[in-house]
Amino acid sequence: MALREIRIEGDPILEKTSRPVGILTPRLKMLIVDMIETMRNAYGVGLAAPQVGVLRRIAIVNVDGENDYVFINPEIIESEGEQTGTEGCLSVPGKVGTVTRPEKVKVRALDIHMKEFELEAEGLLARACCHEFDHLNGILYVSKVEGELRDARYEEDEDEEWDEEFDEESGEDAETEEEQDVKKAEGQDAESAEEKKAESAEEKDAGSAEEKDAESADTKDAETAEENDAESADVQNAETAEKQDAEPEDAKDAENQNTVSGDNQDL
Ligand code: ZN
């Protein structure tokens, strides 16, 4: 596990469109584990892969401090209503703005086992999904802000409002399978819950065709263009601009880059 550097507005990678995940390699699983750790470390409630320099369609959301949703290749397939509220972004530190989003969305995505699932989200969870999935299309919330960006430290009063939304969300979503999985993982103690989950995912699925594919892609020379691309982007020092943007794997590099923001509305 390692913290990853969070890219800040102005970094061109934040304006690029991310590519879908074809095979969830162990390296991409590690990316997800690192993203969760990086999000928590920065007190964020969501994080998208391009925010840590990886142009893949992966986003994570945790609006209640307990349940980490992992969305791979997510799509919003239905949306309903409207909510206007305050939003922040880990890539735009210290600022917040007013953004109108759908009140409810239905999301279709792949989970960490590359199994399709649907999630009906509302309130803050819906907002967070919209915000994160925008990142995958190179869109920052600042382009959707109504009025001016404001300094986050003047928004203390809004924290209670957000907390109420957290409570609603955690009550309603407790039934989903992902959530139960996550809770089991969380229950297993300690900082390494995500890591265990990722490890056990690798072990459990070792027999499945998908996983064999992933393993062989990993251990052998990848044959398809996409696999080559994915592996080299992650493993080797890349030559293209996009690949140069890929995150250094070294934990030492990441240690200096903790962006700690005091509020928990950064996405
Ligand atoms: Zn963001």
C-alpha cells in the first residue's frame, strides 16, 4: 500500500478522458487499494483514478466513513430530480462551490471482482458518484459551479447538513451485497482491511477464467495492445506524455504529498 500523489487543478491529466478497464490486473487492484488509502488520508469522500495520475475508469466513494464503494467502468443509467449544494474536490484544495446534481442516480458498474452491479444512490452518494464519474471524462466540478468558488474554511456551518445526509445514506444502502462485503472486510480489523479484501479477491477468484486471464497477462508477456499498454503504463518508465503522468510507485515519494483538508466534502 502506498499513498499516491493527488493531482491538482491545472495538471493536464485531469482534463483527459480515462480508458475503460478490460482486465483488472493485480497492479490495478493495488491502485484501488492505494486510492482508498489516499482518499482517507486526505479526508476525502471520493477519488477517481485520474486524480492520482492513472487514466483508467476507476472511482471510489465513501460518504459515511465506513463503506468504500469501488466503481469500475461506471455509467449513470438513470437520474432523477435535482439537488443544489456545496461541493469540493481533492484536486482543488481549499475551495468549495455550489453545484446542482441529480438527487438520485442509478449506477451500473463493475466491482472489484469485475462483476456487474447496479446501485441506486441519492443525496450525497448520488452527488459523489456524479462528481467522480465526471473526473473519468476529464470534467472538474469547477466547470459546473454556480457563482464563484469559495474558500472552504468559511463552510464550517454546512458540515452538520452533510452529516445528516451521511446518516440517511448509511441506513438505506445497508442491504447491498457490496456493502456487506465491505462491512465484513472492515470488521476484520485494522488498517489493512482493503488489502485483505484485495488479497482474498485474488485467492478466491484464482479459478475463474477472468482471473486466469489477469494472471497470465501479468506473468507472461501480454499479447494484446491493451494489455501491453496497461502493463507498461503501470510498470515501466513510459515515454509518452500520458505515461509520464503515471504515478511513481515509490511510497517515499508519496509521503510528502499528503494533502490534508479539514472538511470531508472533497471528492
Ligand atoms: Zn474531485
